[in-house]
Amino acid sequence: MSNPPVYPLLWSSDVSAILANDVSAILDWAKASLGLGEVWRGPDTTGVCMRGRLSRPLALAVTVAFLGCGGTDTPLPDLPPARDGLPEAEALSGFQTWAIDKVIRGRVAMGSRSGFVVLVARDGRVIHAAATGHQDVEAEVPMSLDTRFQIASMTKPVIGTAAMILIEEGKLGLDEPVATYLPSFGDLRVASLDEDGQMTGTTPMQTPLLVRHVMSFASGMGPGFTPGPMRDRWLAEGPYSGSGPLSARVERIPPLPFFEEPGTRWRYGSAYDVLARLIEVASGEPLDDFLERRIFVPLGMQATTYLKDVPSDAPLAVMYEQTEDGLARAVQEHRPDDWTPGGTGLVSTASDYMRFALMLWNEGEYDGVRILAPETARRMRVPEIDGVLATMMGIEGLSFGLGVSVVTDADAALMPSHDGDFWWSGAYGTHLWISPESGIVLVVMQQQQMGNDGEDIPVVPFLVQGIVIDD
């Protein structure tokens, strides 16, 4: 199935019991810049992280991350500014660069991660780069700006951009029924569920499934993340089961019962795989060819491809996971190495993805190359549907636009952010954040298959985010 994003975090007051007096300055800064308030020193020691407890070992991991030693010496990549005529951007403060270094090096020193690459831009210019750890621990190959990562769900903003190109050109209609392009989607059915989530039957879909519904995750498609027979069926019979090209896999969706009528609620699932197929039909060419021709080559994203097309000698980061014995090479589920899904599958570098991110920040243009008209690029971050992560994580204040999540209430979102920020993340700890108000664009890359026990949390992207958007 399509990979979940990395989720925002709520921190535990247990941290305050572990942090020593000699890092009280860091504690005070974290309270202020991450918006953590009294949760750091409050009396409630139950602690919350996602919907479970932030354990003492993880809290200690954060402490060690701050206390690690050493400095980064990663040079800035040779990336042009977003556009000509931009003034020199303000650099990060000495404290900010120090704090980023401690966070990423600390996690690697603990053996919790193999490594990280971080790029930060402000006002259209890259101002900070950091690479630490190894892309291959066993072979002792260091992380670098050339390291390629499986970016999982960070594929989705790229697919959303590709769809917007076709919408702008009139080849794909945002409010057109999906069945206009994929006739098999003209006869869909919605499940009738009892109070236990058991399907008691199906009824014909009453609301036509529109391209808009697909792009905003309001389609009713599964599998979602709520355990139950419906999710099990989508996993067993949906596009991520078996083999075959994108076209054949998408045709497995219409016979499946949808969870609800389109436009009813936000549900994470296979929608962007359908969107990928819509791009193929509307453009008349394979998805990977369209992305190459209309996005990757124009933006100079020379290292960005689908996993199936990565050269054997390319510096691809090894996928790791945390085990009882420490860091180990992971056996990936749903590794998309033989097709071109829309919800996952791309491989990129931090530098390549920063080019794409700066294009979005600059309203559709990067280094003199226009991918989208300004109004089209802005349209991607207009909220379409609320409730992003609300059911899954109990997190409020987030909506979804047309390819990205949008912060609509920074106070409720429980992450360092401003209203109007837009973002998305990948299941392996990769992270994109664009903050129009602060001018910050952040790309974080790592390669870790996260566990399902709530302990192995991808904390670093949001710590770094808090550091760089600190006012």
C-alpha cells in the first residue's frame, strides 16, 4: 500500500527528568521555539508521543542528540537561487547550526540511524547543508549530497505537480469524473459497515468520483490505517498486491468496495496511484517519461528516477531498521522496483528535491524555468478537506490541498509551524517543509524503515524543523 507520512510529535514531560542542568538553555529554547509550553516541565509524567507513551529511552535519545559532539563541514550544494535578483539570505544563527549538528549526529552516534542529509533554504537561497553518518554502514560509505534515497510518500507532491501541469493545460479536469479518463471507475460501490466495521453489503456510489477527490485524498479509497476486514481486503486485492504495470494495478480498484462517498472525509490510501494513471491517460505517455520530460529535466533533477531505473552503481542509501540487536538492513515490504506508483517509488537526492521544493516556494518557477503558472502553484496549497491525520493520530489543524498538506491552525497542529505552511513526508523518515511566512524551505533525508511499536519515532525532521523556523 501507499506509504504513510512521518507524523508530527507530542513530547513527553519525562524529558525534563532526564535533561541535566547544564542543558537548561536547550530546554528553554526548545520550549519557546518548538511551542512545547509546559509539557516539558508539567506534572503529568504519562507522556504522549503519537498516541502512545514517549518512553524514557527515546527521551534519552533526544538528550544525547543535543549533547553529541563534533561539527559538520558539509559544503553548500551548487544550487542556483530560486530566481534572479534575490537578495542574500540571512544565514542560520550559530546556535541553529550547532543544534542541527547535535541532533543529527547524536542519533547516528546512538546507533538509531545510519545517517542524515539536511538542506535548508531561506528566501529562495540554500543557506545550510549537513550530511552525517553512512549511506552504507557495513561498507563505511559516508552520507553525502550525492546519496540517493527512496523518498516514499514524498513522491506525492511530485505527482500532484504533474497533474496540475495537465489541469493548467486543459488536458485533465479537476472537476471531471475519473470515469471520463478511466471508464471502469464509472460503476463504483460503497460499503455498508456495521458498528464493528464489518461490511454488511454495498450500495451504488451516489457522488461521482472526481479528479479533485483523488488529489485531496477525499476519494473513499482504502486501505487506510484502521485495522479491519475492509483494510485487509484492500491490501490483499488492491494495487500493491501481486505484480504488473501501473495500468493493470489500478484496474484492481473499481471492484473493491469504497469506504465512503467521495468528498466525505480525508482517508489515506491508493488515490495517488489512480492519479498517476490519470496522468498517463491525459498526457498519452508513460508516467515516468512525463515526469522526466516535464519536471525532472527542466529542473535539473538529474538523480531523480523511479526505483526500477536507479543505475546499479548509483550511491543509493541502504534501507535500515531498528532491531533488538541494533541497526540492521531492512527487508522492505511493497518495494516498488518493477512499476511506477503515484503514492511512492521515487528515488532522489536532497539537492534534487530542494530544486523541486524551491520551485513550489517560488510559485511554480525555479532558476528561470517555469513548471506551473503562479496561480496554479498557489492552488496546490489551498485547503480542500480538513482532518488530515485527525482520525489516525488525533492531530488537528491540518488540511490537504492538491498534492500537499497545509497548516490551517498552527496552534492545534502540535508541530513547529505557521499557518499556511505546506509539507509532506515519507515513511522512511524523509521530509519536506515549505514555510511561506518564514521563507524557510527544509529537506531532510534518511533511510529507515520505521517500526510499528511507537518507539522508533522519526523525531529528527521535526526537531530540525523547530530549529530552523525558530523566530
